[in-house]
Amino acid sequence: MEWGGINLRWAYTDLLLSLSRRTHCVQRAYDVLHDAFIRFVLANQRGVIEQPNAYLRRIAHSVLIDHYRDASRYQPLPDADGEPRMEHDDGEAFVPSAEHLADLQQRLDALQRILDCLPPRCREVFWLVRIEGHRQVEVAAMLQISTSMVERHLVRALLDLHEARELLQP
């Protein structure tokens, strides 16, 4: 059975099995494969692809990398008892102390004050890229500005944050 030159039996057996091994999750492997199919269809509109199976495998690899990058932006949820789940560098779990949480709160408040001093567009770009995790191209499309303007706003925000950090350190 073929679709767009791709052997679907190969895609749903060999390629899916390979993706399942890499992700350690069958549902995530299906997501990656289906995202790869969508990208393949979009790429196939531009012209005929000579080796569709190899091209789909390469697309699936790129989609998998994107999924890993997106997943790295998120923190794990709390345990069932509601306690925050955090880890030391050695992988041991720990619960932060009240002092640690107060220190984090003070740092977040200082960060918020610095961000409030940024121009509105600069603050919005920083928030979308660094906090929400959007790519610069996506932000440019969302705000209807060029990617170079997104880069400029982001650099300005980062420079201001760096300068404020130096002022706050003893």
C-alpha cells in the first residue's frame, strides 16, 4: 500500500518501531510520524521527491528533535501529594526549603521589575521567545515584524537583564 510514493507498511512498522525506540513511548512515536507526514505533504507540493521513504525518515528525525527541544522547556509536575518535585545535579530528589522558595520569589520579583522597565514590544518579544518558548520566526509572524526586529528586541532585553544582574550582585 502506497501513499504519495511512501510505502505505508514500512512507515507504520519499521519507521514507527524506530521512533518508538527513540522516544520510549508509542503515542509520542505516532505523533512524530504524523507530524512527519504533514511536513512531507507540504514538501511534496513543491515537486517530486525521488526517494520518499528516505525523505520521510529524515523529516521524522527532524520532528523528533523538535519534540525533544519543546519537551526540554517544561518542568515536571508535582508528585501526587502536591509537593514540588525537584532534583539535585546528581539526580536525587529534594523538596526546597522555605528560605530557598523565598529567595526564588525575590529573584522572580526582581526579574519582573526589570521586565516592566523594558519597552512594551521588547518585553512582549522576550516573553514569547524566552518564557513561552516560541521560535523567533513564529514571533515575527505573530507580531507582524521582521525576524531581525525580533532579534533586536531580544538582544536589547537580554542586555538589560545582564546589566541589571551585574548591578544586583554584591
